[in-house]
Amino acid sequence: MRKIVGVASCPAGIAHTYMAAESIEKAAKRYGYEVKIETDGAGGVENRLTETDIEEADAVIVAADTVVEMDRFKGKKLLEVSVRDAIRNVDRIFEKIESGEIGIY
Amino acid sequence: MNIVSEELLFLDINVKDKRELIEMFSEALFQSGRISDREQFIDDIYERESIVPTSLGDLLAIPHALSSSVAATSILYARLIDDIRWNDEENAKYIFCIAVPKANKDNVHLKILSTIARNLLDDEYRKVLLTTKSKEEIIELIAGTSC
């Protein structure tokens, strides 16, 4: 199964972080991906991506309005989006991934 | 203290603008002993809004703050009769407000809040918030969330 991993993080980390994660997870399932989204919220990092997760991923989505640790994604196909787009325009994100028009980080 | 109660829910009301709504939320939190400083809470809500507005389309907005003025994690909800301007691009009619004490970094409430935030994307959950006449039903919906 194809796999998507990602990170969601918003400034306060108590609402939009989790909505973005939920939105990406739902869409990923709809598009037939296995999915794991790390949430960097006020309560700390949950569902942390492991090296294996990242290695296995066909694409990475970073939905953050904050600074997240990016080095770990070097060499992966990666799309950076706003938290808002992850919640509101998630289909467009997946259309981009499906069309293959995303760059290598 | 429960995370929500009847005096924090406002169904089918009118406010003239965003400021009045946030002030109303702040007053309700103060009157129920959930915050210590009305102005501080308002400032913290606006500070978060200034980074990225919390409107999400579909007339839904979720203002929230981690604030030193907050004594007890609380959720407020207002359903307006007429929508109000939320930011330069969007209006809001259904407003879900979340108040979290700043000192509480890893309390169980954060887990519950994250679940509630996720639930807000669920059509059935939203339908209740958009249509119910019963505050009881909203309290059950929110209080019934476990992590």
C-alpha cells in the first residue's frame, strides 16, 4: 500500500493542529494511502514519525504554521502547505500528490 | 469543573461584530469563575488570531488561547442569527471558542480538546452544532468526548 506521512503544527497547538491531522488522515484513506501524521501541539509531539515511517513514505505533507524539524525529510517528495489548506483544501493537496508534481526536499 | 456548561453556550443570538462576541465569551468565562482577567483573555485570543485567523470556511471559526488568565479549561459555543465579519476574507456564524490555562502543559484536557477539534470535521457532529435547539445535547456531545 502506498504511504503518506506528515506533520501538523499550528501556533497554539490546541485546535487546528489536530483538525489538520484529521483532515489529512481522512483524505489519505479516501485516496487509498496508509497514513501517519505527527502532531506537534501544546501537549508535545504525539504520534512521532520514526525513521522507518519516513523511509516507507511515498510522500510527505508538512502542514505547519510553525517551525518543524525538516532535516529528517531530506530526499523525500515533500509538499509544504498551510494548516488552513490542510483543513479546507485537502483534496487539492492530494490531487497534487497524485499528479506527481511535487518536488524533492 | 466541567469543560462546558449551559452558561457558556449561546444559541441563535445576535452580536454586532467579532469584538462584541469575544467580549461576551470573556464575560461569561469571568462570571462562571473560569478566568481571572477579562482583558487578558481577550488580548490572548486576539494575539492568536493575529498569527493566523482561526476561521475555517463554512462560516465556522475556532478562536482559542493558551492564556495565563484561564483557571479552568473551557469551551464556549455561539451560533449567530446573522454572520459577522471574522477577518479580511471570511465571515463566521458558528463560533467555537477554546480557553486553556497556560500553565497546564500536559493535562488530560488537551487530549480531549484535540479529539473535539478532530470531531469538528465530522458531518454528523457539525450537524448537531448547527441545528440543535438543545443546550443539553451540545453538552452531551462535548462532555461525551473521551480521549
